[in-house]
Amino acid sequence: MNRKWKIVIIVFTTIVIIIGSIMGIIVLLNLPDGDLPPSQNDPPEAPILLFPVENTDVLITLDAFIWDNVSGFLHNGIDFGINDTATIIASCNMTCNDKNLFYNELGGHWQAGASFTINEDYELFVAFESFAENETFGNIQLDAIIVEIGQVVTQGELIGNLLYHRAGAHIHFMLQKNNEPVCPYQYFSADAKSIFDNLWVQIGTSSIPCNNTSLICSH
């Protein structure tokens, strides 16, 4: 084979390889999610949460996450009780999907709250229960939540202040995985767990932060 034909074959082969690569990329980009390679179909990563209260000196109680199907008693988050205004930060990167004010008939007070999408599997709900005795104070608490619906917040960013309107004021901190409550403590970072553990010895209201939740607590 003369040199001319060798050059033609090399050029032709190179063009075929380039075109094939481009077509492969186009096919991958247009595949439905369900048809993507397994490595790209992996479930979203579990969040690693910071301790949500920045000024821990105002904390006076920590109430456990309790899910007991036998007794029927349910507490679907961890409560952080305060005796003064608390600074609440974003525990992880997330997007605010709702913010509202409503009357809590069970507690007999107005409360504000915000919910956040973390990823496809996880959502975080933060109820700012200042124990406002009327709607006016409730709206003051609502205004103290500074994030807006649709806002993307980064881990450590201020999301609002929990006001102390009367005894019982607390943050109700609820994490959900696939619309089911899970114990937030299991998702705390090492530093957050250390802070929590030290406080739990002093102000925790039960033996462990996640009661009767061996299955629900798992990632």
C-alpha cells in the first residue's frame, strides 16, 4: 500500500472516531434519567448538618425525636428550647420552598415556620415557635425569618432569629427523607454531635436524642 492510501485511511479512521464520540455524547445527554448509567442514577447524598443554633448559651432544653408505634406517642423532630433570642443558621445548603404563619391549636399559640428542599430525597422543616400569644406577635416572628421562598441558602448562612415571647419558646427541627421523618441527630456533623452531646448531658429531657428509632434513624 502506497503512502497516499495510508494517509487516506488514517484520516478516514480519525474522522469516524470523532463522529462516533460526538454521537455517543449526544445520545447520553438525551437519555431519560431512568436510562442513565447506574453511576448517574445513584440516590442523592444524605445531608451533613451543622448545629442549627449559633448562640448556644440561650438554650435551656433539648427534647428528643420520638417515634414509638407501640404507644402511639410521636415527636417528629428535635426541639431546641430557649430563654432569649436565638440565632438560627442553615444546617446545610438548601432552598426555601415555603414560609408561613399559623395558629397552633395544640400549643395555644401562633407560630411561624420555613421549609427547605435539600435534594430529591431530603427536606428540612424549621418551626419558629416563639409562643406568640396573638397574631401581631406571630407576624413579628414571621418577619424575623429572613429567608424568602425560592431563595437558595448556603450552609452556615443566617435564616432567621427565634424570638422569646414567653416560656416554652423553641425551634422544632424536623428532617424528612422521602416524606418520612428521620432523627436529625443521626445526620449531624462530628462537630454538631459534639456540641449536642455536651448540651444533652446538661439539658436533654430523656436518655437519648433518638428514642425507639433504630430503623428510622438509619441513612
